[in-house]
Amino acid sequence: MAEEPKNARRFAAEEGRRFMSRALAAAGLPDADADAVAEAMLFADLRGVDSHGIVRLPTYIRRLRAGGINPRPRIHIARESDATALIDGDNGMGHLVMGFAARVAMEKAEARGVAWVGARASNHAGAAACYAMMPLARDMIGLYLAVANNNHMAPTGGVEPLLGTNPIAIAVPALEEPPVVLDIATTAISFGRIRNAADAGESLPEGLVMDYGGRPVTDPKQADHALLLPIGGYKGYGLALMFSLLGGVLNGTATGRDTVSIDEANAPGNTGQAIMALKAANFGPIDEFKRRVDTVARDLRGSKPLPGVGEVRYPGLQGHGTAAERRRSGIPIRPGFVAALNRLAADLGIAPPALL
Amino acid sequence: MAEEPKNARRFAAEEGRRFMSRALAAAGLPDADADAVAEAMLFADLRGVDSHGIVRLPTYIRRLRAGGINPRPRIHIARESDATALIDGDNGMGHLVMGFAARVAMEKAEARGVAWVGARASNHAGAAACYAMMPLARDMIGLYLAVANNNHMAPTGGVEPLLGTNPIAIAVPALEEPPVVLDIATTAISFGRIRNAADAGESLPEGLVMDYGGRPVTDPKQADHALLLPIGGYKGYGLALMFSLLGGVLNGTATGRDTVSIDEANAPGNTGQAIMALKAANFGPIDEFKRRVDTVARDLRGSKPLPGVGEVRYPGLQGHGTAAERRRSGIPIRPGFVAALNRLAADLGIAPPALL
């Protein structure tokens, strides 16, 4: 995820955030909303989730301008109970919808101990960890799941793409160590990695991609018209399906055969997501819990590595380190994409991002 | 999971349930508790989770008699809020602790929409799906996770067994179709399958088991002294770790380096588990939701299969079919294990199970 693009240029985090905000405002978002989306997108770029940050800007802008996303949505609670809510995103940017959903979840969890908040009429919301991590500041555990906007996975035993790469993120607060943050898709490989392999002229190992006849695909250039295999065979298929039911069907959104591709710029996606916040202090003294998480984190880091491995890591550690480094040294960006951003800026009549 | 043992004998479901109940009562459980545990164990045998039903009886009995499990626990709520609770299992049978936890979760979810209930001082509870499915009868979605009692998984990049096969189960109600029920461990292969390979004289494919030096293990007979690899590499490692934090560390139970092996008959395991119940009607009309789950289920079943595959399945379908078949024809049991059960019966001074 945090592999450096070849011959990368860099932009300063704050410059990137301001550019994304300018672009979103130029596409019709109110300033405060443009800022909030830019912040969530920058989160991905900082933590090394390079596939979910600024590289998505052209697609978002295209969809905003074509009417596929509503730039001025009335995001609201459609249904609620003491510890649950269903958010109607009114086809707004997913980052805004899930930011709203996370705030509702945290408020309810503060009062009741746990809350589950689903969203319908949402859109792509960027990096899953962004929302799972929001409850951390309130000493809560966060869990986020989403229904992906394209179907690239077939059920085990089948060849029809009825499921997406449906991701899950879970974040757990620690005391002195960086929080434990898992952010994974349910497919064995991401398109980002496939693209990297294609760029590097490498072939893919078997077991990650197959064609519609069930034959293994090892040429990364063929992967666009093929199926991504789930992690652990039927286990990953089952997880993807469950996230589709919990994040999509439960909220009344498009899944399976009804999925609207993110590539259809003018069609509302009716994306579904869900977030859970769980108040850790309800299970024991909060500092004791966080200290025990520290111990687990240190036990893992201090455990015996495989030959050739420097240090064992735990989920979230690499993203934490990448964010610290990128705040200092800037965020790398592919040369080809610099040109795309400059074209986008010209098109929107705004200043392009200054590079370092 | 539902592979038939070779040369299997069979016992009728009700006969198996009564035998397990007799044995547990003889080991000190009150009759009602013995019945409840036997029922939960039979659930596993019926659904084809053969590794988590009657085959566990000798271990449970040994631990009950050695003082490793408390036969007459005071299972109680140690902490609670509107939508959360921490159950103290008082070192009772895990089946009783998690049955109690599930009831608390469903009551709270009925009132608040969702509930998260953790357990400490619990023990092995059998099949994960058993508890995730309890909320189905009340039109709730169930989610269960557990910290396994033995560490067989190393963190990715490491070789120290600091994590278990920590399972998750999620159950979603449908209207006319069998419910969607996922029940998976976070390792790529289970010991049950490894044993099957050993019995059949087959070798294991690479990528499932490795030795403490990181080398692949393909001889199933070597797997007892080796590491089980997680599903999807670091993804499965991350999931196992998260379930350990959510099911164990949050509840103040033994995890990581502190894990007590289930093989130490006289040591309380302080096992941790958690269950969530989510009231589906809070997100829209319940029948509409369940009908949409039916549609997803039928779309999957009706989708194009791989060459050589009869029908595409969804999680829970096979277990549902196995249970129906086994209620009719009885539950298969390995010949070698029949002898073990007869010895156990003699030892406890109870009648052995009648076989079909």
C-alpha cells in the first residue's frame, strides 16, 4: 500500500489538502464540505492508502459535474433508535455521509455503550480506516464496512461477478503505542497491486485472479476483464457477502445484480456502508484496557521474526509510520498523475497543486 | 466440514443429545445445564461442524472432573449499560456462558436496536454459528467471535505462535431461503482437515502450514508442531488479532502470551468471546429486508457455476442441508471414536449411546 511510485514527485500535505478542497468547491461543494472531504482524502494519502486519496479526485469531480453525485445533499437521519440509526446520504459524497454517520454512532455509543449506524444513498467514501479510526479519540473501538461500487468477485464455485471487494476496517485504541488499525479488502489482491505488477512488467502468482472460465490469470494486464479471488477461498467470499448484507441490503442499497458501477458518471451509486462504535470503558477501566493493548502490540513487535524480516508489525503500524514520514517529507505522486491534476485544475479554473 | 468419516457408524440425533446430557450430568452439571450444553453440542454435529460436537465430549469431561471447568458456575452480569454487558462466566462451560450472553444481547437489542455483550472467565463454547444464529428467531442479525484456546498462528512476518484460529460467525435471517450463516476460523486450514489429509495419506498444498523456520509444511503429520497460516496473509492475521482484542483483551481475558491451552485439564482457560445482536427491523420493514436476502441468496444459487460445479452455494446452505439429512438419518461417527465414547460411558457409569 505504501510502496513509493516510481520517479515520484511530492506535494506537501497541506498543499494537497487545499488543492483537493479548491477542486471540490469548484465542482459545487460548499466550502466546509469541500474541506471535510479533502481532509478525509488526505488521510488516505498520508497513511499510504494511495489508491483511495487524491488519485480518486478526477473521478469524484467527473461524477459531481455529471450529476452522479449530489454536491449539496441533505444528509439526515432517516430512522433511529437508542443505539441504531439509518442515515440517508441524499447521494452526497461518501466522505460526508460517513463522517455524519460516525458522529451519530459516537454520540449514541457515548450514551448507550454501543451503536450501529448504516447509510444508504451514499457514495465512495475513500479509505475505510478513516471512519473506523474516528471513535479512537473518544476511547471507542470503531468498525466500518462498505459495499464496493464494482463487482469483481464471484461466489466460490461460480464465475459471475456478484460481489465487490467489500472492505472492513477495525480500529482499537492503545495507550502509548500507535492504535491497532486493520483496513482490508476481502479480495486476495487489490487493483492497485495489480497495476503495480503491470507497471513493473511482473506476472501475478496463481490464486489471486481467474478468468470467467475459472482459469488462473497471471498477466496483470488481463485482470481488468477477470475475477478477483477472495481471501481464503469460501471464507473471504462469505465475509464479502456478509458485508454486502450488513452494509448494503440492510440499509436498502444496491448490491449484487443491482450494483451501479462507479464508472457510470451520471448514475447515483446508492452505496451502502455501516459503522459501529463501542465504548471500551464499559468493559473495564479504560487505561487498563489500553495498557493491555500496548502489551499485545509490543509482544507482537518483539516476537521472533522470520529469517530476513527486520521486525514483526501489527496492523496500523506501517500506516502510522508512513503518515509521520509524509507529514514531514510530503506525499509522493506519479509523474503521469501530475499531468492529470494539472489538466483538472485548468478545467476547473483553479490553481494546480504546487509540488515540492 | 461435513465430509463423512470413513466407515462411519451413526447415532440418532436425540440419542446423541441424551447421551451427552447424561455424561455432563454425571460430571457434575445440573440437569438443565447438561441439557443446554448437549443441545449446543448437537447443533454442531447436526450442521456438520464435526470438530465441535460430540468429539469434544471427552475433553470437556476431563476438564470438568479435573477442576479445569466449574460444573456449577454463577454466570452473571459483571458490568452493563443500556446496550452493552460484560458477562462473568465463573469458569463454567462456554456453551452456558454464551447462551446466557446471547439472551442478554437479544434483550438489550430488542430495547435499544443493537447490543454488544462480551464474556470473560468462559470456556470453549463449541460451534460459533450456534450463538450467531440464536438472534435469527427474533429477526435479528447475530455476530459472534471468540479467542481460541490454543495459539497456532504467528503474526505475519514472524514465527512465534501468539494467536489462535480465532473464529467469527455472522448470521442473517432470510424469509423463505435458509438463513445466510458464515462460520469461519481465520486460519487457511483447520486441524480437522489436516487430520483428514493425514488419514487419507494425502499431502497438504503449500501455503497452509509452515514450520517455525518459515518453511512450508506439506506432511499433515508434521502439522501438530507447526504454524497454521492465516487466510489472505496479513489480512487473516489482522482479523485474528482484532477478534483477540474484541473478544479477549476488551473483556479482560487471557490472550497472546497468557493463553492457557485447552489441553491443561485442570487450569481455568479464562476464554473470551463476544456476541452482537442487531435488530433488522430498525432499518426498514422486516419482511422487505428478509425478502431481499432471499433474492441475494437465489441470485447466488442461480449464478453460473465453474465447470464441474453443480450449483453455487452460499454460506450456511450446506450446514442447513446437512442438518436436515442428519435429523433423518442420524449423525456419522468414526469407529475409533465409538470405542472412546464407550470407555467414557463406562468410566462415568452411564449407558453408552445406542448406534443405528
